[in-house]
Amino acid sequence: MNQLTLKIKEEYSNIFKELNEKQVGELVKGLCAYAYEDKPFFTKDDYLKGLFLYIKRDIDISKRNSVNGKKGAVALAEKRRNAEGMLNGIGVILGSVISANEAKKDKAETS
């Protein structure tokens, strides 16, 4: 699942309640365009510009955390693959030793 999620916090909801319908629509469309399409937010309303900058910070942090989380997940997966590879290699060696010992026992019993 490679999808960015735009979360509407309760504090944003409280902010939206103070705006008129046109302002809310413009702000939400601008936030979505910024979050999902990387488009800048343009408006003539200075109050909306300030609100956008306030919410933009959280969007940027969320994007950065997503990227860093993916890096960590890739590193962890690689680490696990390497550990499993080593364990599989040890298993093959141990299996070979056990098989060789059993073959020696069988040979000694038949002799």
C-alpha cells in the first residue's frame, strides 16, 4: 500500500468551523492539491495563507515520516533476509554433517 493519507485533526475541524463555505472549500482543495499532487497553494486571502502554512507543516512532517519509515522497512527486510540466508546456510551445513554421520553409522553397522 503506497498511499499518502491526509488526516484531518480535531483542531483543523475547529478551524474549519470558523470559516465560511467558500474559504473551507478553497483551503481543503489547496491542502489536497499540495499533499497529493505537490501543487503550491495560491490564494488572495491572507488568513487562508496563514492557515495553510500552519497545516502544511504537519503534511510535510507526515510525508517525511513516510519516506523515513519506508527506508527503515527496507533496511529491516534486508537485515532479515541476510539473517535467514545465514540460518539457511547453517542448516545446510548441519544437515550435511548429520547426513555424513548417519552414513558412517550405517556403514559401520553393515560392516
